[in-house]
Amino acid sequence: MPDETLMLDPATTALVLIDLQQGIVARETAPYAAAEVVARSVRLADAFRAAGALVVLVHVDFAPDLRDQLNPPRDEAPPPSTLAPGWADFVPGLGPREGDVVITKRQWGAFYGTGLDLQLRRRGIRTLVLGGIATNYGVESTARDAWERGYALVLAEDATATFTAEAHALALKYVFPRIARVRSTDAVLAMLGASS
């Protein structure tokens, strides 16, 4: 059932999809399989484009020598220091398509050190619908930064996943309700006026 209190204006709303790229979707995710997240994200992207709304595809990538990768001291070991060919390529079927904005980031969040905020503001965007992998890393970091910049946020909950069901649930219980409205893909499509 659509949320009657929330309608998305395609002229001022953007879909921002985080890290739906070969090297990340290849990992095992929960509570939804990466393939499910990708399929729902493609549905959202197709509907947003059809409605004339902006689609932003974000991926993380690094220089071949990885010298632009964050590497401060930490308790947990960093991920492997070599990236397979095509690691940063968007998954097939997602895009980019003509009119999409592509953002390359070097850390979890999509705002710091990128042109994302500028691209959104120049287009008059005030509301962001977020999805992608991983819920409690790239998606949450981007959501926090967007909230601090005054954007209204909607999280397409079933178009996100992370590496454990527990981490996804914690972000959904303690973080996202404080900064966003959490809805299903079908609800987001209904709010946009798109068929599911």
C-alpha cells in the first residue's frame, strides 16, 4: 500500500545507488542476496529514468597502485590489496544510461571528495532515494552525509544488503529511522507513480 504522506516529485528526487559493481556484488550478502538487490535496483533505476528523475550510479575505485585508498591504523585487517580486473565495473543491466550521473568515490561515503553534492544541487534535487551494497558501510555513510547536507532521504530497504543480516538489522533499527524514511522498493515505485 503506498504511503499517502510521501509522494516523490521526479523533478526534485534522485535515485542514488551505491557500489553495485562487479567486485562487491560478487560477495555473499544478507538479508538479501546481491542478485535480489541488483534486480530491485534495476527496477528502481528504470522507473526513475522513465519518470524523468535523475539516476546517480556510485562506485568505488582506486588508482592501480592503491595509493588513493584510505589506510589508517585499525583493529580489523584491511581487505586484500589487489583488485581483480573489472572490480569497479557496474553490474550488467544497471547502466549507466544517457542522463545518468556517475560518481567515483575513494571511501565509503559518496559525498566526500566527489562532485555529488554539486551535481545534485545544480539539478534542484532535494530528495534522495538510496539503495545498494553495503547497508552499513557505503549506503549508511552516504545517507549520514546527505542528511547533514539537508537532503530528505528515503531508503529502499529491500534494495540494500550487507555482509551479515545482523549488521543490516542494526542499521535499520538504530540509524536509518533517525535520518530517513524506510520503505520497500514497491512502496518507492508507488510513491514515484510508477508501476511495480
